[in-house]
Amino acid sequence: MIEYHRTGDVVKDTEEIVDAARKRAYQSVNVLLVQRNWLIGRRIAEEELSQSGRAEYGLEVIKSLSKSLTKKYGNGFTKTNLYNFYSFYKEFPEIFHSVSGKSQQFLSWTHYRVLLQVKDRKARDWYEREVFQEGWSVRTLQRNEEKEGEAD
């Protein structure tokens, strides 16, 4: 249930209700988008494993999937995006078994895309914790990661 605090101002109260509903809707869509992308990545990985882990086969699967999904669903299923989904699954294989996964407190897909660009596992884990604990926006994550990259 959406909660609001009655202030005696019907306009202010109604705006609070609308804003709270929008925020919850965005959060729900984001959770489903993250889950969808992770599941697509897992399915691609399963297909690759069924062919004895052949990377070339995985690339063919991604090409074929991109063509088919784009035809049916439109934009959003480029080879690059599908490879990102695959990488997401490979780098975060336990995301739905973790405390954050069970509590449905996911980062946005855009946060995960930025985190996937951090190749050092320890650094990526640190950035992920900071995003959760400090509530970093994607822009803040990018800025801090870029600063760190320049320092190296």
C-alpha cells in the first residue's frame, strides 16, 4: 500500500500519492528488467555450456538471438546488449541468492552496466557496496569510477 501523510492540503497530499506510486512503479519495473537481463544472460551461458563451452558458439547464439529478438521486440536486443546480459550473469551469478537479491533491493540495470566495466573484482565489489550503502546515482558511480581509473 502506498503511504502518505495527510497535511490538510489536498493538492500536496495528492502529489505525494502520485509521486510515491511512480517511485514504486519505477522500482518494480527496474527489478523485473534486472531479472530479465540476468535470466537472458544465464540462458545464453547454458547454451554455450551445452556445446562444451565453445566461445565461438556463444557468439553465434548471441548473433542469432539479437536478430530474432530485435525482429520480434524491437530495439534493446543488440549483440552488445545481449553480451552485456551474458557478462552480467557471469559476473553476478548469485545475485538472486544473495541477501540483496532476496530482499529485492537491486541496483538499476544502468548501475550494473557501469559495474561490468570495472574489471578488477575487488574494486567492483567495493563500488557495488558503496552504491548500496551511500545511495550513489549512476552519475556518481561513473564519476567516482572514472576518477579512480585516472589515478591508476
